[in-house]
Amino acid sequence: MSIEPCQIPGNPDITGIGIRIAIYVQSFISFTPGILALANGKVTRGDLEAAETQATTNLVLAFAILVSFIVQALTLGLVNYHASIVLSMSWLNNTNTFICFLLYIQYKSQADTPRRVDTSWSAWALHSRDLLASLLPGASSKGPSKRCAEHKATGGNADARTSSKILVRRFVLVLGLLHLSLMASLGLWMWSNIQTFGNGADASLNDCAAHYALIIILGKRVHFSSEALRIASLVFYAIFLVPGLNLALPIAVLLGLYNICRRHLPTPTSTSKHRPGAYKRSWAILPLFIGLILLLVINVVFIADIELTLEQNASLQGMFGREWGFGQILSMLLLLVPLRNLAETILARRIKQRQRDSNLGSRAASKLRAGQHARSSYKKRGP
């Protein structure tokens, strides 16, 4: 009969089913604006704003998880094994940031987009630099000179709306950058020495996890104390540590995808007088489709690895980890916020579609009445 040499106390506020379901559902909800854009054949401002709203909500909740991570690790103590689960879940929360940038790249590369940005490396390097520079305190006095004429022409209300949209977009960018950096710093903290992690943690519990816990990576079992895993984790988290630079790798991957598609697939041009056909539009949206599929596969792999890791180490944890507590119930209730955003996005899309259908019907009726009036006038005049 085999007897477990040690046991890790369960932590339902991290590994509980309620916490996991809430994070998994949020990560899948973040794909909704991209799916709606695929159905529309292009990324609209509405799709971009819906993605930014969804990302803002989810990233605020993701920050709450990381702050709880820090507080518990410094006070009550957090076992290194549970810390690794939190970090894996944080990667799922980063999906919101990556989807926002995927939609933004698609939107700015479309032929009918104002101030279109080419999908070349140099163009996006310059555009990314301008975006990051706009976050600096003194940037507001330098940047608006190019757009002041446009804002004066459109009036004060349009200027206020544009400023609010830019503020929201910058806020999402700041949240995404800081969340990546905070997650990376916590990853470096933990993997620098998993046995001494956490000021208030019981050293025996960290030793237990280090010697007996197994981590599932791409379906393969890896010992938690593996030196190769430690070095790879330190390198990987170091890449995402510096704000601004931590988005260089994801943006490079997405731009590489767009460049490959641009070389081999037809794209609509801005010189065309007519709307691009369905065939061309479907090809133009293909990079977005591939990017969403890639992010979806990564999410599914992370979820599968987390669930397999918990199942693999179930014998090391007590039954307390399966109890429903305050943290799990609260996380399920907070899930109502992104679900509400999802409902608002779908409802707004239906209203816009009805307005478009109504406008098309009104135009068709006007043309029909004009034609009937012309025929009646012709009959009255005679041949």
C-alpha cells in the first residue's frame, strides 16, 4: 500500500471549481467581438470598442487576482504549487489584451480605415512607438497637432467623443501592459527559488510541492523542481517583464501572420469605387480568423494543462480544496459583469442591423416611388 509522503493543504480560492469556471468563461467571452467581426466580414469601430470594454472588465478582475496573490504570499503564505496555478490562469486573462491588439491590427490595416497603417514591420514599429509615447505625461502637448484641424472641423461634441475613445483605448493599453509586467514579475519571483517562495509560507509545504508535485505542460508531465523548467520559466517571464517591450513578441507574431497572408492572398484596395466583394472580404478577414483560432488553441491548451495538473496532484491536496467558500461564490457573481457586457454587445449589434435594414428599405421605397412618379408624369404628358 502506497502512502503519500506529505500533503499540501487545499486552497479553494485558487483551485476551486468556481474560480476556474469564472476564469475559463471570461477567457472564452473575450473572443465574442472577434467572432462578430468575422460574421460582419470586417472589424468596425463597434467591434473594437466592444473588445476594449470586455478587456477592461476582465483585466480589472485579473489585477484583483494578482494583488490577492501578492498579499497572500507576503502575509498568510502561499504555497508555490498554488502560485504556479495562479500564473497559469493569468495567461488566460492575457487573452483579452492579445485579442484587442489582433482586432486593432486588422482594423488599422483595412483599406477604408482612417489613418490606415500598413502591415509592414517599420510602419507598425513607428505606430507602436507613437502609441507608447502617447501614454507619457508630456505627450498630450506634442501629439494633437496633426489632428487639431480635424477636431475643429467636426466640432466640440465630436472632439469630446474622440478624446473619450482615445482615453479608453489608452486605458486598455496601460492595463494590458501593466498586467503582463506584474504577472511576469511574480513569475520571476516564484521561479527564482520555488522552495523559499513566499515570506509567510511553510517551508515544508514548498518542499513537499517541489519534490512530489508534477506540472503538465503540453500534455507532458514535468517535475515541479525540474531545473530545465525553472530556467525556461525565468527566460519566458523575463521577456514579458518590461512594459511596452512585453507586447513586442505578440505583436511580432500577429504582424508575421498578416504579412504571410498579404503576400499570398488578395486584399481590397482603397482606390476601388465599389465595396469589395464577398470573396475578397473573406480573404481579407482570414488573418483575423487564423489569429483567433491560434489564441483559442492556446487557451484550450492552458485550460487542459491546468485541469490535468490539478488531477495529477489531487492526492497531494486535502479535501478542503473542494469546498465552496467566499472566493468561489464571489468570482461566480463577478462573472455577471462580462456576461452583461456580452449581452449589451449583441443587443447593440442587432439594433444597428435593424437600422441598416430599415435604411435600405426606406431607400428602396423612395426609389420605387420616384420611378412610379416618373412613369405617371410621362403618361400625363403623352408620347
